Amino acid sequence: MGYDTDNIFAKILRGEAPAFKVCENDFALAFMDVMPQVDGHTLVIPKDGCEDLLDADPQILGETIQVVQTVAGAVKEAFEAPGVMIAQLNGSAAGQTVFHLHFHIMPRFSGLEFRMHARDMEDFDKLEKHAERIRACL
Ligand code: 5GP
């Protein structure tokens, strides 16, 4: 099976599905996870279509990880988090549910547990406010 151009992140990239955008450049897009495991949960994806880390073009990957680094700093500052976690899943056995490479950026606080992965849809006004907070720290 190859890369499915109808996956939800490909639709977001084509403007066919909505997203609360944080930033973008020629290579990558950052936007809020619609079912966040913690407030501030942000995703970074390459604009190039690839399923996961293992089939990504190394140059595109390099450009994408630079965006991850920048956005992680902004998320940490915006949510005054002592820590920030980067997660990236490859294959359904690893828990991947959307098959377009993405990096999760999640603020972390000791003692605060994550909500369930990809389960509860967040309020859209709240997501826009969170995106705004992160953009202000870029
Ligand atoms: P994975 O399980 O593949 O590592 O993560 C996929 C992530 O995409 C999940 O955290 C899930 O909440 C998020 N997600 C699924 N559908 C959508 C969507 O339509 N919009 C956004 N912004 N995030 C989504």
C-alpha cells in the first residue's frame, strides 16, 4: 500500500479540511491537534506526502525537524511548561492512526496525566486561542 493522498492531513494541506494553524514555511505546517492529549498539543507535518519517518526524504525531514524545534520552544513558552515532549509514531502497531508523517509536540507538567490519544474533540474556540498563544511566542 502506498501513501494515501486522501488522508486527513493531506486534505488539511490542500485546504480541503480546516485546521488551527500555528505556522508554516515551504516545507512544513504546524497546527493544533483537534483531539489534544494536553492543552497546547501541536502537530508538525511535512508538506511532502510520506507515510512516516522511515519513508521521508531526509532533506525534507531535516527541514521539518527545524520547524519542530522552533514550535516546541514556542509551545513551552506559551504554556509555561517545565518540559515538552515530542512523539512520533510509525505504523499502526506503534499506534499511528494518520498515515502522513507527523510530530506531536506536547507540553508536560509533572503530575499532570495525558488525556486519551485521539479520543475527545476539543472546543474549536479553545483551539484557536491556543494557536494564537503559540503564534505570539514565535
Ligand atoms: P497518530 O496516532 O497518527 O500518531 O496521531 C494522529 C493525531 O492526529 C492524533 O493525535 C489525532 O488526535 C489527530 N487528528 C486526527 N484527526 C485530526 C483532524 O482532523 N485534525 C487535526 N488537527 N488533528 C487530527
